[in-house]
Amino acid sequence: MESRKLLAKFFSESISDAELIELKEWLAQSPVNRKVFDLKNELWQETSAKTKADFYQADKAWEDISNKMGIHRSNKVVLFKRTTYVTLIAAACAAFLLALGALGFGILRQDRIYRLMSATTVVEAPQGQRSQVTLPDSTLVTLNSGSRLEYNGLYNMKERTVKLIGEAYFDVQTNPEKPFGVEINNITVLATGTKFNVSCYPDEDRIEATLVEGSISLLFDNHEPVKLKEGQQLVHLEKSNDIIVREIIPDVYLGWKENKLRFEDTPFEEVIIKLRRNYNVDIELLNNELLELKYTGTFIDESVEEIMKMFSLVSPINYKISYRTTENDMTYKKPIIVIWKK
């Protein structure tokens, strides 16, 4: 069914459960659809405000019927014939049922709106790929490989909060009255309007927040809040609960957005993490002393084979790449890179 018809049925209280599911699916397809719904909902609320106000006033309904029957408020005792009395009771019941019915429709409508608006929207970037989404407030989010972003339909109504697993770059639309929040494990990153990067993969013992422009504050469950300045990065080592704030070159940590890998005296451990993520490969290191190696360089659109070949030329490592193979269940194993010391 066309979205216009679904919206019309929703706001006119004539939508069926099956059509409500269809409307939810339409809203989940795109943040633009969510914006259309929000705008039409606001317009409906404004245009129907007077009608609803009158509809829900049982006193007013009673007063209208009383006026039509010639009954006015006074201190005098009014006597009615039996037929008139019965008519009066019937009218009062009708007014009460009308108000109660309107209230019931209002509650049902509000319940449907709440269920629809509280539905969670999920955006994912598959392994080895990147995804981008524009939130209802025009905040732009770029997701790195293997990342997941969640937000519900109440986003930007009272607050702006999202949940992140993985890595994302945020270009936040300015709104001082509604700070933008990113929830990651037991940390919340708060911003009003700024550009920053957050990395929090579940298989890594570190959370990184890199500030490019503006300012952000990080709130911890078991640590004092930390505020970052432009060009600073916070690293939280989860196992030890250590927090490190350091000056960095933001481009080194944002190159993934343009399919770049940039290393600036980067420890081999971090290099391995980025290779795993960007190329969706497994890496096995046979000699732990190789973790002391550091690399500097920029790679643009090079394959993982080309990068490993370059590493072997400038450092004391050998490697072997075993490409993915098909399992019995027709799934594929990731390529495996085994690295050892020369």
C-alpha cells in the first residue's frame, strides 16, 4: 500500500494491525521516511488540537445537551415529568459514552503512536564495507566495517541518543538544547555540534574517542568525566580501566572513511587491528616480539597482499596468506595471514 494511504489510515484511526506492521517497515527503510512521519504527526496534532480538546471535555458535552434541553444551572429545584427525566438520563449517558469513547480512541491512538515511534532502527556495515546514514536531525554518521548503530523513533523529540558497536565518525548537527549522546558499554560521549570518531569493537580491549572539531565530554560509570579538545584522543583500556588522553593527528585515525590506511609511528599491534578490520582477514602472529615494531606510511586502495609485501621489505617479518576456503555448509572462512620473524 502507498505510504500516503498508510499515513492517512494511521491518523484517522482506521489502520489495521497488518497495515500498522507495513507502516513500521516503511519507517525503518529510511530516516527520510521517519522525517515525513514526524512532520505529518506535528501537523495532525496542531490541526486536530481544538477538536480533541472539545472531544475530551465531558463537562462541555453535558453542557451542550443541557442547553438544548433548556436546563440551566441555578439554585432552584427543577421538577421534571417522568418522560422528561428518562430523556435527561439517556442524554447524560449518551454524553458520557461519547466522551468516554473519544477518550478511548485517543488512548488507542497514542498507544499506537508510542509503539510505532519507539521502534528501533538499526544500521549495519558488513565486514569489509562501510555504511552511511543521516539521522532525523540531519546528523551524518559513517560506519566502519563490522559496525552497528541503533536509535529509536523518539530520537530528536526529547533527546538525541544512539548506541554504537564498532567504529563510527559523527558529524553532529548543532543543537545546544539537545546534546547528542553516543552510548558505548559503560561510557557516554556527549556533544552538541561537533565532529568526532569513536571506536569500540567488542573483540578489542580498548575504546577510542578522537575529536576533530568542537568539543566532547566522556561520562564514565566509575571515573570522573573527561573533556577533549580538538586534536586530542582518549583511549580507555577496559581490562586495566586505564584512561589515556593524548595529542594526535586526526587524519591517522580517520583515513578509513576514504579507504586509506595511515600509520604514524604506529605499533604493530594497532596495525594488525586495522588490517583485520579493513580487509576482513584473520592474522596470526607467531612471535610476540614483533609487536615492538612500529610503522609509518599511507596506503590508498592497496590490497592486503601489497601491504604485507611492503612490510616484509622494510621490517624483519615473513608472512603467508591462505585464502578463504569453502566449508561443508557452503560458508566461507576468512583469509588467514600468518606472520613470523625472519
